[in-house]
Amino acid sequence: MSSHVTLTLDPAFRVAPVRRRTFGAFVEHLGRCVYTGIFEPEHPQADAQGFRTDVLALTRELGVSSVRYPGGNFVSGYRWEDGVGPVEDRPVRHDLAWHSSDPNTVGIDEFVDWARAAEVEPMYAVNLGTRGVQEALDVLEYANAPAGTHLSDQRGAHGHDAPHDIRLWCLGNEMDGPWQIGHKTAEEYARLATETARAMRMEDPDLELIVCGSSSSSMDTFGAWENTVLTEAYDHVDMISAHAYYSEKDGDQASFLASADDMDHFIDSVVATADHVRAKLKRDKRIMISFDEWNIWYQHRAESRPPSGDDWPVAPVLLEDVYSAQDAVVFGNLLISLLRHSDRVASASLAQLVNVIAPIMTEPGGAAWKQTTFHPFALTSQHARGEVLDVRLDAPAFDNARFGTSSAADAVATWDEADGALAVFVVNRGADAPLALDAELGSFGDLELVEALTLHHEDPYAANTKDAPDTVVPAANDSVAIADGRLTGELPAISWSLIRLARRA
Ligand code: AHR
């Protein structure tokens, strides 16, 4: 097997502009994401509203663009009214999705205040599990209507005179999933989502609406669900959601390393289905994808098991996966896939932001630290600029049970013509050998190397912890060089790299 990867890059291989919304995240009332995650009034670094300023700073450093809230499975049993008004009057409720208790000390007003402080765009999901059109209209009026209506005046009385101006709205969550409270058939959901969207647009025709797609490409209803839902909702929505989680299962490392192949297939299939409906309905508009849950998630581990019986704790430790170097490489590869599909993926949300399958971890009353996955996200968000460029590559293949064979390398690039900045994001997904990198860059003009960073660890299962938060961090890759328009270097086995080049002044 050859151990070379040849990248063919050209400024003409344009896909679409880099979309900032690719770098969204997700905050759900789940485990310690909200309580002791973003919000902990007793914490020494809490601000006047109780938000952890260390988490706010890390959220900004992560480069998050938008944050989806309040769920997730949680939203399908949620009453938004419980989370507004004087905190002492708010009810404690059982959250059936995660078998927890919610004190409702954080609701839509606090979340929007937090989002402004974090410099992210709020994205709000309405409950289409146990509720319907009226409640969606009510929360929309509360959030966005100018003063002078019953609910917008209530918002004003709660200290928020100015409308929250939330533009992105999810019409429920994972309604295809039998685990969802108020789970529906595609026909039932299509009807409800369409009527909800139609009514919400009567209030504000410019809202950006996301209808639920499949919660995974392995659902039996995958494809048929999108077809049914879009056939009815096409004229009333802008995007359809996609959710995907990956993990190494039963020691099958090779399939895990190739996870982005599934994401590619998922996106391509939803695009094909959406465009089939477009042709069928004879419409001009194209439906875009909101990949509003994606991540590595070890769902089978004990950390993901909700409490049971009489135990309904507030903010239990749930889904607190600890990510390895290998997880970060697969994660970086998923970002490559999302970027590569920027022509149709208009928005994406990493699930989730803090503590719950998250890049940021916190200790109640204590430290906050970065998981391995923090780094590829932050670097991609920071350096993906200008136009996304497709990268043709020639690399050895490796066998795996899930996909048959997969390319040992995967890459995408971005090119900011005005600034002359080229960023190449590349993974070596092979577990056994380094890859010698070779790329011809002549058509970009005279470029110089700015930096080459590689995330890799001799032990692919090494992780960051509170006491050793820098065990796995990107490091300078001194093998990378450019000479006579040719980029060369070595990509270690199981590694993610960012190579930055700039037009020579
Ligand atoms: O992100 C964790 C959970 O995964 C969400 O609540 C749900 O939407 C999905 O199944």
C-alpha cells in the first residue's frame, strides 16, 4: 500500500462561501449543560446574572456562531412559560426525556441574555411533541413581537423591552424518533409542522424555519420521512434538519475512523430527496440542511443512562463523555464534511456545548477546561474564511466493516482571495502509517507557509482531563514545507491538521 496522499487544490474548485452558521452549537436542558454549565450563580466567576464567565470566554474562544436551545428531547415536553417571570414563582417540573427535575431558573430570557454575552445567535426550538400551533405562536409573540401585545408586554415586564429578534426556529425535535415525547408518523408531523410554519410566518414572514428531518441515517424511515415531510411543508420552510452521532463500537476502530463517509452519504441523500420533492412540486427554491445535532457520542456507556425510579435529580451527571485524540480526529473530519457541503448545509450545531457530549467541561464551583474536540472546532471556525474549495485527493484506501473501503485521507480547503489566505484541513484516518503529503499550489500564486498544526497523540485514546487539560493539543508540524509551489509534509497516523498559507507580500 502506498503511503502518499496527493491533494489537488485549485481556486476554481469553489463549493460555496464559508457560512458562519456552520459553527453553531447546542445548549439543552440536559444533565449539567445549563445548570453548572453555562449557569451557576454560586460560582466564583459568575456574573451578575449567574452565568459562568469562564464558560462564556471559552465559548467565544471556540468560535461558536449560533446556539440551539432548549432541546433536544427535552423540548418535546417543555412549557416555555415555566421559564419566564420572577424566578421564585417558576415551577419545578419533571423532565420526562432525561428523568430529571428542572427548576426553570433559566428560560428563554436568560438564554437570550447569555447568547448576547457569548456573542452567538440564538436559535430556538418549539415543542411539537406535547404542544402545537398555538404554543409556538405564543412563544414567538413573547420573544419577537414589539411592545404592545399581551405577551410582548409580559416580556417587557420581565425586564426585556426590546424584542429578542430570534430568526432561526426549529419546528420540534427528532419527531421521527419513537423515543420522542409525542412522536409522530411522517404524515402527522408533516401536517403539524406545516400548519405551525404557516401560522408563524403570518406573524413574521422572514423567519427562518427548520423542519425535522431524520434523527439518524440508520432510521428505518430515513428518506421516506424527508420525502413525506417536505412534500407537505416545502413552501413554508427553509431547511430540513439532520442529526448524527458517531462512536467506536465493539472495538471497530476502522469504521469509526471513516465516520465522515456516513455524514457525506447522509447529506447527499437528504439533498437528493429534497431536490426530488423540488422537481415533483416544480419549485425554484432549494431546501437547505440544518445539521443541528452532530458529534461523537458513546451512547451505550453508563454516562448516557438517565436516572430511573423515584430519582429525579436536578442537573445530574449525564452524557459526560471524555474525548480522546482519535475522537478529535474523527470530529475534525466531520467538520471537513460539513464544510465540503456548504452549498447545501446552511447551518450546523455541534451537540452540545458544555458538559453534555461537549468540547467544554466544568467542575461545579471549580475549573472549566477544553476537551480534545475543542481544538479542531476552534481552529476550523477561526481559519475557514472566504470560499470553500473542494479538494481532489489520491490516497490509499483502508478496509472497514461499515463502508467496505474508505480513503485514508480526507481534506477540504478555504480560500480568502481578498486576503490571499489559504487554509487546508486534512486528516489521516489510517491507524497504521503516516502519510506523505504532496500538493501542487501553483495556481494560487506565490504562497508562503504561515503555520502547520497537527493534532495527534501516540496513544489515540489519550484524553484531556481537569488536571491534565493539555494532554492532547495541536502542535506545530515542522515537517510541512512549501517550495516552488509544492506543499509537502508528513501526516501522522490518526491525525488532524490545519495548514495555513498566505500570498507572499
Ligand atoms: O444531544 C443529545 C440528544 O440527542 C438530544 O436531546 C436529542 O435530540 C438527540 O437524540
